[in-house]
Amino acid sequence: MSDPTPIYPAGLILAGRRVVVVGGGQVAQRRIPPLLAAGALVTVVSPHVTPAIEGLVGELAWVERAFEPADLDGAWYVVVATRDRAVNDAVSAAAEERRIFCVRSDDATAATAWTPAVGRHESVTVAVFGNRDPRRSMAVRDAVVDGLQSGAITGRSGRERVAGVTLVGGGPGDPELVTVAGRKALMAADVVVADRLAPRELLAELPPDVEVIDVAKLPRGRAAGQDEINRTMVERARAGQAVVRFKGGDSYVFGRGFEEVLACQEAGVPVRVIPGLTTPVTVPGLAGIPVTHRGVAHEFTVVSGHLPPGHADSLVDWDALARLRGTVVLLMAVENAPAIADALLAGGRAAETPVAVVCDGSMPTQRTVVTTLTDLAGALVRADVRPPAIIVIGDVVGVALGQAGTSSAAPTA
């Protein structure tokens, strides 16, 4: 098939430049993460957005209303991602008037820019335009990336779908840290059931016919219940679809992964698990902190901090934990960290015990706050720490980073 529209491929440098995304649905949800990863200053204009996009507010700006032409003032690039042709045409017209390149999700022939199929390997970015044939673009991209990974261009020509459910742990957040098996499962999926903390940039690389079901869990906000997640996975698998349950970290470490496995087994649905790099080990490692070190810590304990000490539903023996000499790694503990610190101190842990709080582990915004157990509560306030963050308590922090002050560090992967 010939292409009547010649294109001029170029790589855009959008860091620090304003990009407007009109629309707040699934298509916008896929397009936003690569823009954020490129450093763009993203503004979303839409009366409604998905929970995953809402969870990104702070990294992006959300204008909670219908589009107005003035929304494009000062923009360098526009992505149109609504289902309303009239709105899309209005955005295109406003972009044309302002000489801003505009991508359209509904009609590439009416756009002034196209989004390629993108893949990455180490320092190489592969972008493929396939004459508006997404499947062909994806196949060529995958072939090139596979060839780069193997040392020879001998990639696959398509995707192999197998009905059932695959639980994929996405690692700490950096898309480069997902396993090869996990990436292959995503590319072979019909449906991806994704959490907010799953590496979101990978969703932008999925073929356009892959349905993404957003089950984002916002802190104290909207969330899809576990029963509903289980029901969705089982129903889609029974309908003959390849379902990937995609989440951050590892599915079996505070990820409710085994609950999902049991739900599939009880329904007679084939299920497999692809482990992910677990955050309580990888995130401290990326911050330069070993969870064990010869002569310093012979054990480490991973604890969920979503319930405070003394809560009726808590299963943690905080007194016993305080008596251990090794490393304690807290997940989901930012809100309850002051109470946890008090419990450890009351149980006998030394007040000067070093503590590191690693925020946004593996992401470009990663930073580490270093303090002591007795000053943990104050340090969280002074550094304005918000989830997601992992708290590491123990002498390994002092060995690796020292015991005082606040430092910011870019991820090493």
C-alpha cells in the first residue's frame, strides 16, 4: 500500500516545553507517560479523566472543563484524544492557526503529526511509522528491538496470544527494569488490567487494539475493589482473551497476587506468574543502600505500614521487630511512619538508628531523605514526603549514606 502523505521524521525535545493533551480517557492515559518521561510540561484539558490520570496531578496540570482555543496558547505540541469529532476538529483548527503540530487519535489524515511505534534498548530509541498500519509498525519495532537485544535483527513478526491470565510484576517503575518475560507478556495481551504504580510508559508501547482496564488505587480516593478486579480477569479469560494483570513491584509482595491466582484457579482459568523486581530490595539498591551488609546486617524484614501499631487488624509484632538488629524496610508507611517510629523506639530500637526515605524510586524524580529514627516524623514534614516512598531503617543506611541531612539523587538505572 502506497502512502500518499510523505512524512519528515524528527525527534522532538520537549523538556520544559508546554504540551496540551485534550481528552482524559484511555487514549490520553497512554499518551501522557511518554510525554512526562520526555520532561514535557503537560496540561490535560478535559471535564473528566481516568483515575490513573488523576493520580498524575502534580506531575501534570488538569484543566477540568471543555476545550477552549486559548488552551493552546504557548503550547509546542498538541495531542487530541477525545471521541467527539467536532471537538477534535476544533482543536486541530486552533492548533493550525497557532502553527502548533497536532496529533489526532481519531483521524491521522487530519493531523499534522503522527505518533510512531516506539521501543527502546539501552541508549537507542526506535521509532517506526508504518503508513498508519499500527500492527505493522509494532512488528517492525519489536523486530528491531529484539535484534538489538540479541545482537542480530531476527525479531518476531507478530504476537502469540494464549487465553488465560498472566500476573506481571512491573518492578519499581522505570520501564527499563521490567523483565523480558514481562514485556513479552504485555505485547501478547488482549487485555491489560493495570495498577497506578505499574510502569505507565510501557502502556504507551502496547498495540492500539489492546484494551487497558484502569484499576488505579488513589490514596484516599477512587479505587477498583479486589473482587471486581478478580471478576474482570476471570470473565475476560473465559471469553478467550489473553489477560495480563500488570502492577508495580512483584505481585506476591503486598500486591494481592496470590488472591488473584486463587480466584483464577477456583474459576478454572489458566494462570501463571511472571515475577517482578521487588521494590523493598531494588529501590534501596537504586538509592545506594544495601539491605544487608557483612558485619552490619544479617537479616532484613519487609513490613507493610498501611496499618499503625496498635490497630486491631495489624499482624505485626512491633516489639519483636524492635528487638531485631537487622534492616527494616517499610512499604506503604508514609502516613503511619511517626507512629511506627514511636513503636520501634518504645520496643528498644536506638534513637540514633539511621533512616532513609526513598521517594519515587527508579523514576526521574527519585530523591532520598536521610534522618534518624527519633527525627523521622519531623524529616517527613520538612521534606514534604508523599507516597510512593520506601523507608529503610537500620545501620546499613549509615554505612551507605551517613546519618544526617537530606540528599537528592537521580536513579542509577
